[in-house]
Amino acid sequence: MVKETPDAVVYTLRAPEGVVPTQQPVVATGTRIGNTPWTPVGVVFVALLLVVLTVRELWRLRLAPDQHRRLRPLTFAAVPLLAGLVLVVVERLVLLSG
């Protein structure tokens, strides 16, 4: 026994006399996910979507309420970026679950 507290006790393993313990290779556990071809595309979608939505919001603050129809081009630009981002996220989730 190495250490004992009210919550836990830690033991060490001692090899029998004359036996030399061997070091076991460390095996990685868990899920390893690398980059996919869609990872850079997702980063670009996030950056562009943030820019478009920020510009749209700043522009909305400057417009009068009756002129909000002028925001439609930026809204139409944000929709495909959001759809592409959702597809990249779904692809990553499928990769994680598989």
C-alpha cells in the first residue's frame, strides 16, 4: 500500500522475486479524428457566415424600420453558407459515430 485516505487506497504491484517486470507498449484509446477534406471548407463557411451576419446586423442598426427589405441580399447570402456549415457539421458527426 502506497497511500491511504478516507476516500481511496492506492496500491502498487510488486513483481515476485527474480522476475523482471516488462514495460507494456502504450496503446492509444478513444476516438482519433483527423482532418477531412471538408474541414477547411467548414472553417471558410464559418468565417464567411460571421462576416455576412455581422455586416447585416450593423447595416440593420443603421436602417429605418421601413427599409429592412434592403437586408434581403445579405440574408440570401447567409442561407447557403449556413446550409453548407450544417452539412460539414453533419459530416463530422457521422464520422464520429462511425
